[in-house]
Amino acid sequence: MQQSHVIEIGGQFAGFAVSHEGKFRFVAVDARVEELEDSVWPSLPDMRRVVRHLLTTGHLPAASGPPA
């Protein structure tokens, strides 16, 4: 059974994370984070940090694209 986690930043529902082979796959709901759709992350804090940055600045942090 897969487990999912809501990714909410500042009260805005951005998407959710689904456990995937010991990591987390991002499923975008907010159009502003669609470029992260299906990206895979080693941890939820890593994913949330990048989603937060993308929502607040409109771009990905330097050298912080999805690791896989």
C-alpha cells in the first residue's frame, strides 16, 4: 500500500507526495509547480523546501532540481 502526504505551503495546497521505492514522488496540483510533476525526492523536507521556493519565487533554487 502506498502512503501519501499533503504538500501544503503557506496554506496553499501544492500537491502531494507518494512513497515510491523508499523515496517520495511529487504529484502537482497547483499549476505553478507542474515542472516538478513526477520528480522523485529522498525526503519530504527536501521536496517541501524546493516546492516552497518555487511557489514563493517563481523559479527553482540554483542547483536544486529533483535529484532523480
